[in-house]
Amino acid sequence: MTTNPMDCNELVELVTAYLDGSLDLEDRARFDMHLLECDGSENYLQQFRSTIATVGKIDTDQLDPAFRHRLIDAFRNWR
């Protein structure tokens, strides 16, 4: 069976599934192969990991409630 190589756009769409370990084995292998060949996507993945780590440190109880509400509204329908 021949698999199609992954492009950068597909990697971006699958990055959260990759990080949470929910990709199937074929897509995981395609993702890993793309990372080996594409410095830009490797950088994107590292930036995504850094963002997750930074956001995870935010104490939501200390956010201004109006600001928190605006953030939730901004991302509610984001796709």
C-alpha cells in the first residue's frame, strides 16, 4: 500500500490530534515523515507546543471576567 505524503496544510489540520495521540498509525507516520522533511512544519509544531505550555500556565481565576468572556466569544465559533 502506497500512502500519499502529507503537505503542510494537512499537518496544520492534524496537529492537535498528533499532540493528543489520536492519529491512526498511518497518519502518524505521514506526519512524522513530513516533519523530517519540512523545517517550517517542525517550527510550527514547536510553536504550537510552546503556546499550549504557556496557555496552560494561565490562572483563569485571575483573568478579568470581561476579558475572559471576550476570549470565549472570539474562539467559540473559530474554525
